[in-house]
Amino acid sequence: ADAVAAERALLLEQASSSGKPPEILEKMVDGRMKKFYAENTLMHQTHLVEPDGPVVSKALEEAGKRLGLPLSVEGFVLYQAGDE
């Protein structure tokens, strides 16, 4: 929660220097926060099996509907390729 608040504050500060009206600033920050969530949270990331498909939360919801039961993520494993 602290990281989200800090990121939002930073983005709002950056956007404020543009001189745009407050309602436009909020929309700019909202768009950048969507990108932040997509990069930093599992449920907002693009589904790996379907890169152009839904985010993980939507794919999980759709699979649950097909199976006729609620599904949830209990854990995950992060695989990383490369030299990092």
C-alpha cells in the first residue's frame, strides 16, 4: 500500500508540472497507475499463455465460469530467463 501511495504521489507531482487542469492530471495519473499495476502485480499482468488476451484476473474469472466454480490464486512461481 505504501508503494502504491508513493508511486501515485510521484506521478501526480510529475504531472503537475505540465500545467494541465486538475481533472486532466487525475486521468493522466490513473493511466500511469494502470501501467504500474500491470508491471508490478500478478493479477493485472497479461496472461502468459495468451499474450494478446486478458489479464490474469480476467482469465481466472473466465476459467472459473467455464468450470462452474470460483477460482483463486493461492501461490505462484516466478521463472526468470536471462542473466539478471
